[in-house]
Amino acid sequence: MSDLAKETCIPCRGGVPPLPRDEAETLLRQVPGWRLNAEATQIARDFTFPDFGTTLAFVVHIGATAEGAGHHPDIAFGWGYANIALQTHAIGGLTRADFVLAAKIDALPLAKLSD
């Protein structure tokens, strides 16, 4: 488990600037497999699984983790895939909490089944 995964997400209610690109790129190195969009306002990762049931179970675990953290990803999923995107919606960019939640998602047991 990464150090980020051990941190607590601090919900952002707005009024803070998004992380600058260089800081986002530094944090991105701690969550391998995640990618930064061109505007440095969102990180995303695609997961693949052998079937729908495993994918659904993974998404349910992400939902519980996100709800517990008070920080919620955008999730698209279907048979054998889950696409996860993280952004702090209140500021339209990234905060440390996005990277913390990414690390928590990566630490989920089913994440290790992804191709």
C-alpha cells in the first residue's frame, strides 16, 4: 500500500486553487497507471476484468471507499471494464484528495485482478 493510500481524504468545499501541473505530475508518480489529462485538471485510469460480475464488485467497492472518504469519482463501467476519473468538482481541478483516493482505489483487492 502506498503512503498516499494511508492518508485521509480532506473534502474540498471550494475556495482553494487547483494543484499546479508540476505538483500534479509529482503526485501522479505515486499512483502508477493513472494518467493526467492535457489540462492537468483530472486523473483517470482504466481497469479491465474477466467478466461483468467482477467489474461490478470492483465498482461497488470503489463506491464504498469513495463514500467513506467523502470524495467521489466519475465511473463508467460495463462488461469487463471500469473507467475511473477523479477531479475535485468544487474547484474544477485537482487536489491532493484526488491522488489519495486513486491510491485507495489501487489498494482495493480487486484492483490487483485488473489486466
